[in-house]
Amino acid sequence: MIRLAIIGLGVMGKNHYRVAKLLPDVKVAALCDVQPAAAFSEPYPEPFFPDVDALLAGAQVDAAIVAVPSFLHASIARKCLDKGLAVLVEKPLASTAEEGKALLEAARAQSVSGPKGEALGKGAKLAVGHTERFNPVVGALIRELAGKELFSIQITRVGPFPPRIADVGVLTDLSVHDIDLIRYISKREILSASIHKSKKIHGHHEDNAILSFSLERDLVAGIATNWLTPFKKRKIEVATADAYYEANLMTQELVEYSAYTLNNAFIHRDCFVTKAEPLLSQDAAFFHYVRTGEAGELALAADGLRALEIIQDHPKGRA
């Protein structure tokens, strides 16, 4: 049985709490938020702590999900690692690449013990909540692309401003998802990046951005993202030598267009997708990682750091 602490009970923390209650061999053993338990409409029967230091001193837990505001990710995840916990931190890994690198180095240096206190060597378990990896339409798209020559990947992620996000802009909040998806889908590294951003209706952070990338083996990719659109759109478009694919991340639908002819005809095929909740699949993968050390499709700290490096180290990315 994995004893879990959930730190931060905002929108994502509540969702993690909900899915953790559905998973076998997982016990939510402690909760933490700056708001007292009485402030929440849902009654929480688990032990409730006002800050992470109190939780780590007073609760017996094996793993933690960190779902606090982005600027606190690195410091709170570090405290959990120092206590020997396996950690899943919501994206982004940290506020800056420098913080992310320090956190990754701390995880790699952490001594790990077994259930009886036996030394298991170095390297704490640290994962990042790049949940889109577990969107079933992404898995279906990857299967369709197997063996095909990739030409380009274009991702659109736009929508209205979420009031709960106050400490980062669209690059850190949204684009890290899609940078990770481009690397995950293509299995290629980003070699260079060009990023154009602007502040249209927000004073402190960018709310509009266009990103373009060159990847290994002559693949190009792009991301369009903003907090200016009155409706949400989440779409991946992939051009290959054989067909063109559109994946809708919201409806979990995948369409293939192929066999274009001179009279503008083409074949339209709806690809099979087994719909599922990405967060539930991701958290199940995290607990499997905690039990076995097998990360599978889970995004680890190095993946989260790479996304931060790309948005903060443009226009020349590092291979």
C-alpha cells in the first residue's frame, strides 16, 4: 500500500485526490493546503496539515503529489525528496530552468532506502505531470505514425485566461505541455527554437506566443498558444509522407487524411481511440513507478527540465 500525501488542494490537487481514491493499493494518508480543511466544501477525513513542514514532520507517507502554484514547485518538491519521498510535481517542474536543474541534481543525489531501511543506492523518483502523454488520442496518434516519415508537427493550445494562474505566462503554463509532446511523439530532440511572444491584455506575463522548432532528421514543428481565445482548442496536426493526421486532445478524436488527387479528393478515416481520463492513467503510472521503478510513459524530471530549457534558452536550443 502506497501512503500518499497531496500538497495543494486547488483545481489540480482536488483532481489528484479524486483519482487517487479510485486506484487500488493507494491510501491518501495526508493532505496539505494553506486553507484550513473547514474552508473546503468537500469534507476531507484524512489528516490535514497547514504547511508542508508540518506534514513531513507529522505524517507517515511514501509519496507526494505537489500541486501548489508554480513558483513553489521546486522548493516543496525538494523538501519531499529530502524526506525520501517519491514525488510527482505538477508541470512545470519549476519556475526556471535553473531551479529545475538544481531539483533534478538533488533527486539524482538522493540516497534511496527500501521498505526495511536497506540502502538501494542513489536516485530518488521524481516525475512531472505532463498529463497529455496519457491522453489516449496521443497514444493512438503515435501508433498511426509508426514507420512513417514525419514532415511536420503543429500544435494549437488556446483558450481564455484561467484566473487561477497568476505566477507564470503561457510559455511556462501551456507551452511546456506541447514541447514535451513534440519530443514524445517524434522521439527526436529539439535542436533549435524561435519563440515570439507578446502581452496583449495581461500586464505581468506573456499571454500570446508562437514557437517554431527544428528537430533531428529534418523535422520541423510549431506551437500556437494564447490566453486570448474565447473558447478552448487543443489540437495536434502531423504531416507525413503518407497521410495527414488531426488529433483533438479535448474530444479524443483522431482523423487521417490521405490519397490526395488532382481533383481535390482525399480519403478521410476516423482512427480508433479508446477514450480514457489522462490524469487517472498518469497517476496510475506514477504509483507503478513508485512500486517498481519502471517509469514507462511517465515524464521524468529530465523531461520537465528540457521543456523549461527550451522556452528559457531560445533561440538556440541545446541538443
